[in-house]
Amino acid sequence: MQQEIVRFSHVSKQFPGTLANDDVTLSIHQGEVFALVGENGAGKSTLMNQLYGLQRPTSGEIYIKDQKTSASHSPETAMAMGGSMVHQHFKLVPSFTVAQNVLLGHEPKRGLFYDEKAANEAVRRLSAEYGLKVEPTDAVQDLSVGLQQRVEILKALRTGADVLILDEPTAVLTPQETEELFQVIRRIVDERDMTVILITHKLPEVMRISDRVGVMRAGRLEKVLPTAATSEREIASLMVGRDVIFDDLRTEQPAGQEQLVIRGLTALSDRCLPALNGVDLTVHAGEIVGVCGVEGNGQTELAECIAGMRAATGGSVTLCGGEALGRTPRQLREMGLSYIPEDRMSMGMDARASVAENLLLGSQRKPAFSRFFGLHLRRGQMRRHAQDMQRQFDIRLSDVSEPAGDLSGGNMQKVVIAREFTFGTPVLLVCQPTRGVDIGATEFIHERIIEKRNQGCAVLLISADLDELFRLSDRLVTLFEGRITGDFASGGITKEEIGYYMTGGKAKEAAK
């Protein structure tokens, strides 16, 4: 029998108006990879935050290596007891070197001064010990996301951790970087008998790397299962309390006429650096084209140029037969474009306005909803319209008059999708449709996107989630440093192969 290293005993955590954890009892073993999964708000991060000392339980007890945590439990005491945590959003100083980040707060000194040579040597030893290859003298801001994550893990392991918590560790990694991370996890578990707790939404990764999986729903621990004895479908069903079916919903149909044609598009980033370098791309009616790329390679600028939110410096964008560059977002909507932005909070909605008002945006001047060219809204019609969309898109809320900012992330996303899909435009530009959205809402959103495609809509899908892109897309294009580096039919390339194009491997090979 494996030795217990972490135990939660009847742990509950009460926030005002919310019971985040409800009587959770859980044992985690030494030398295992334990995956913790659940919908948004299920309580998994809250539970791990209590283990790491960021929050304290309202009731119940937490033990690390048979030692009970105290009422003053904090990250410092958690690390002293052998626990450490790597957060989804890295906490690194970009201008510092790798060594300076890893040893921050614990710098070696020679007299009164920082000993750079000793620091670099200490990080080289740590890097070799755990098999996490980094160069101590590199500036963090010059590293890839995957290497930055290695720096974060080395920071966590510097104190000799026995338990390592990883929160959504693969959210922004390429397939190759994900595979490298899994090799590191398996190595430190098998060779050093460490315990890794993985918080993730990605069920294929749960099946690939974990030994056991704990499923949470509505604050309660539903079940703990040996990974080898379960399936993605069973885990998903436990997460949402019903069967989740990710079947292919597409109807077989030939692609129609060109609806979105991009030729030689160039644009600058917010820092006035080249972001798009001659992008050529075509989307046909009844087709989903997925854009694959590591974040920061021009995806945001591409979407904003198409949507009229950013000025292009060259090239052309043809929308439903008409030139789109230089048009306002309102004019583009009238030409036939609906746009779901990547940041729903800052660009997709007004969090202070009601759900009903957000659902009406873009239609407020229509005679059905207003008088005097939008100066006076027909409140009754607006409310009925919102209630109808609420039912159609399963937006879960108490009333359509409540502020949109009070909704969960998944329901906010449904508000934006409901509004944009209801316009019935022939072209859809969809960016990060399920970022931060739980599996139940993801299933629903995917179904709506496929429905629009089946109805003859041309869909350009930009997503950081390769599973999503592979599931939904008819065609995949890769974007690296503002250039299209590959164009593939769905099923014509693997995730591992496409990662090679996403990181510029093919372009570098051609240059040689």
C-alpha cells in the first residue's frame, strides 16, 4: 500500500454566499501523479490553495506528511513542510535572468554583494538534478513559454519540495512543450518519489499522465478513480452530472464560395513592431478554418484587422465580395461579419450593463427594439428578446436584468456567443471561444459553432486549444511570427507534426 503524503479530512471552505468546498475528505499518495478535475467553480483550486496556505479552511483539517497544518498556515509554512505550487500565470520578473528568478529572495552573497557566479552554478546544479535544462544567464523575457515554465518549476523545487501542485500547466504550451513537461513530471515522480497534483481541464492529459483522478462538482468530491480504470467520458459525466458526448456533429457538405479572402496582410503590434507579415488566407461558406499558433505570433492582430479594430499597413481583406479594410466594426457587421473577441470582459461585453442590454448590443437601432433611431428603447421587447436568447443558449442566471459581470465565465461567454450568432451573418470570426470555460459549457459552445458551419457559415476559428481546433476545424493553418507556415486538411496532420509548424521549425528547415 502506498504511503499517504497529503490528507484532507472533512474540509469545508465557506465564502460569503458560496460554499466552495463541502466536507471534502481525500488522501493523496507519495510518488503519484494525482489529477484534480471539475467544472469552473467546482472548488478544486480553492482546495489546493488551502493546501498551499493561500487560504484557510472554515472547518476540517489538512495534513502534509502526517503533520497537521496550523491556523497560521501560509505558503512559507507549506514550503517548509514540503509543498510547493506553480500557478497558471507565471510569477517571474521578465528582465531578470533565470538564476535571479529561481533564487529570488535567497540570493548567494559574497560579503555584502550578490554572488552571480555562485548563483549561476547553484541553478546549473538544480537544473541537472531535476533534468530541467535551462541556461542560468538567459533573460526570462527572451525565453519561450515552455522554458519560462521550467524556471517556475525550478523555483518551486528549489526548497526540496515533496509535493508539487501544477495549476493548468499546459494552457499555453505547444504539443512538444507539453510532452517535455510530462516527461519531466514522470521523471521526478519515478526517480525522486515526488508527488505531483495536476489541476487541469484537459481530459486527454489526465488519461495520459495521471495515476489517479479526483472529480469535484459543486464543492464536493464526487469520486476518486484509478486513471487506468476509467475513461474521458466517465470523468466528464461525473464533472457535469450527466452524459457529455463529444461526437462529430458535422454534416458532410462541399465548401461553398469564398466569403473571407485575405491577401498579403501586414500590420504592426501595439509596440509598433511587425506582427503580420504578408498573411494569405481564404475561408469558404460551410467551412471552419482553424488558426494554430503559440500565443503572440500574430493571432490577435489578425483578428483585430479583420474586425476593424486595428489598422493594417498593407494587403487586403475581402468580406462577402467587398473590401473590408478601413471599415468600422458597425459597417463590417452590416457587410456580414460577426465577431467573438478573445477577451470577453474588455471587448465582448459591458460588465456593468445588464445581460439584456448586452444581448441587444448591435440591434438596439432596429425598429423592433427602439424608437427615434435608438434614442428610446422598447424595454419590454428587449426583455422578451433576452429571455428568448437565455433559453436558446442555456444562459444560467437569476434574471436578465442582473449585471453581466456577475455571471460565471462560461455564462459570460454564452452571452457574447448568443448575441453574435443571432445576427445570422455569413461570416463568423471566433477567438478563444472556450478559454476558461468548463466542460459542460464547452460542449454547448462547440455544438453551436458546428451548427453555424452546417448552416453554410464561413467560420475563422482562432484558439490556443489544439484539441478544440482539431475537433472543430475542416482545415488548419499554422501561424508563426505573423506568417502562415502551413495549410492542412482536417485529419491530414497530427498534433505533434503541427507543433513543428507552429514553432517555425519548417521555416527554419527551409532556410537551411
